[in-house]
Amino acid sequence: MEYFIIITLAGIAIWLSWRLVTLRKGIEALTGALKKEPFPDRDTIPDSTLQDRLGRLTKVVLDTVAEAELQRASEAGYRRIHDVLLDQIEEALLLVDENQVVRFSNRAARKLLSDSNSHVDRPLIEICLDHRIVETVDLALQTGGEMQDQIELSKNSQTLLVGAGPIDPAYKIGTGAWIVIRDITLQLQTEQMRKDFVANASHELRTPLSIISGYLEMMDEEAESGPVKVMRKHTERVSRIVEDMLMISKLESNDESLLSPEIFDIGDCIVGIVEHLQPLLDKNHSKIKIDLPGKNERSFFGDRFYWDQILFNLIENALKQNPRSGINVTVRVVEEKNGRFTVEVIDNGVGIPASDLPEIFKRFYRVDKAHNQSKIKGTGLGLSIVKRAVEAHRGTISVTSFPGKETCFRISVPGPPGNVAKQTPQSERKNA
Ligand code: ADP
């Protein structure tokens, strides 16, 4: 009996040590395989180590790791594809973290910024050309909004358009900002050349045109003939276009001395224009209502010449674009609580179709449908002048139109310097 127990125990001991050896071999195979670079194929591991329960565990671990490896490889592949594509873009693109340390930059960024070495993990201030780029990014990070700045580099007369905004948390790539930098030097030069050409051509055309006009006027008086009348009409139109183009060129010149600002009463300006347009008002049986703040609350600071142009073009449009008689026009000036002024020119005429609204401030744009433009005198430059003149006064203009009901051109401009924001109750406003 004792022998039997001893033999059984010895058997168990041998079996246990055999299991231990197999277990050790399996663990060694597993750890060895996991350490290998590149990760081994399951087939390279001896079959013997994959037989029992540990072997099955080994198989599962190897398969999972192999799958993860495959996924990593495909992600790296996608990243390389993105890099290739982003490198083809002309704009410099960068991503920075919340401390303005670069996490990504494309080829254009490496070319544009101080050196072509990798930017990754370097502070933006170290690699960017100008501190204003960092300031724009800083502002975007602080405010959480998109920022844009045009930066002129004195070193090589380059102009850069810098855009920056916070990274949307939905991308789940951490906090930070994206930066897009576009070199607009060439674009600005071309634009300047175009402006110079228009200004020079208009200037050169002015003198011969006035001579032709003068002669045609004389001939018209003497001959009263049809063709001369037609020639005069067209010469007048070309002269008007040339004058309008010259005015646009001046307004586009960004010349600081373009405006001769003074304090003036916007009410006087409006009344003067309405008097000037009285014949057109009478002809169309149209009515005009002028709604102004009190005398002491309507002092504008600006160039009276350009304000005459702005209001003349808007009021004349309200009258002339509407062939139907009996149009009601309202010109309203309101001093806002923040010290700015709002000027509105409203009519209840034919209106502007929604599809044309974004276009009407463009040069030579005229709405054809419903307006019968051949009968309406105009160059298509009036609203371009208005927009540029308003912008020269640091203002904005917008338009809304419900054809046949109400068309409203709304201007917002800063009040005179040091204008204390005064609240003007509606009842204090009086009709002029
Ligand atoms: P134009 O010299 O033809 O008046 P503008 O630049 O002043 O040129 O206006 C552009 C176009 O916008 C006009 O041709 C007209 O079709 C449209 N428009 C401007 N103001 C009005 C208005 N109050 N009502 C309807 N259409 C208008």
C-alpha cells in the first residue's frame, strides 16, 4: 500500500514538473514573440507551444496584437496620405497646442517660415517670422473665436494673411489652435496694378471726352439732327461712367488724405439732395418722408462731398428704379445708444430679387429682370461708390428687400469723435 502511494505521488510529481516545463516554454515563447520587432507571424511560433490551454491563450494574444499592429500600420498609412495631400496645398498650415508648441506643419509652412527643419515640438515664436502671428493665435486661444490679421513684413515687403482659430473639441485631438497663412503679396500687387490702370485710363479719357461733348453740344444746337442727339446721349453716358470710375479709383486708393472730414448737419445734407431731386419726385408723383433726430443730435463727422454722393445715389435709386408712380420713400437717421448713427433709405417700389442682393454692390451690376434697365439711366456704379464711400468712413452698408413691399438700404457709421453715447427717445425725434 505504501509503495502504491509513493508511486502515485512520484507520478503526480513527474506530471506536475512536465506541466511546469511546458508552461515555462509557453510563457517564454509568448514573451519572446511579444518582444520581437517586427511582430512575428503566428506561424513562426512552434506548433508544439500552441497546443494546450496556454497555447490557446498565446494564439489569442498573438492574434489581438497582430490586429492592433495592422490597425496601427493602416493609421500610419492614412497619416502619410494626409501629409502628402496637405503638402500640396499652397497655404501654410500649422497646428499648435494650448502653449503654442507646434504639433503639425505642412511643406508650405516649412518653406514660408524661418527654416525648413521640422517644426514639430518647437514653440511657434521660435519658428514664425513675426510676433504678430503669435499674437493672432493667442487671441484666438483666449477668445475661442476665429481671428484674421494682415501682416506686412518690412524685411522682404511680403504681405501675409494670417487666420487662426481654436481646435474644435469634436475632433478629440486635444486643445490648441489651427493656423492658416497665405502669402498675398502677388495678389495685392496685381490688384494695385488693376486699380492704377482703371485710374489712369479714366483720367486719360476725361479730357478728350469733354472736348467731344463740347463740340457735340455746339453741333446739336446748330443742326438739331437725330444722329448728333444720339451721339450726345452716349457721350454723356460714357462721361458719367468715366467720372464714376475715377471716384471709385480714388475711394479704392486707401489714401488717408482722401477724406476732408468736418462736422456737418446730416439733415441739411438730406434736405439739399431732396430739393435737387424735386423734379424727379414731381414727375413720378412720389413722396419722401425725412425722419431725423433733433438738431443737436445729428452732427456727422465726415467728408460732406462723399455723404452727398452716398445719399444722392441711394435716394435717386429709390425713385428712378421704380417706374411705377406714387412711390413712398423714407430717409431716416437714428443715433444709436453706442454713439453710432444708422441711416436708412427705404422705398416701397419694385425691390431687388433675393438672388441679386449679394451682387448689387459690385461694379457695373444692374438688375435686369423687372427693372427694364434700358429705360433707366444709370451706370451700375452708383452702389459701388456708396459702399466704398461708407467704408472710407469706417461704416458698413447692408440691404434687405421684399419686392413690391419694402427695400431698405441701411448704413451704420461711427459718430463724431468723442461722441458720448446719448439715448434719444423716439418721441424726441422730429420730422424735418
Ligand atoms: P445704377 O447706376 O444702375 O443705378 P447702382 O449701382 O446704383 O447702379 O444700382 C445697381 C442696381 O441695383 C440697379 O441697376 C438696380 O437694378 C438695383 N437697385 C438699386 N437700388 C434699388 C432700389 N431702391 N430698388 C430697386 N432696385 C434697386
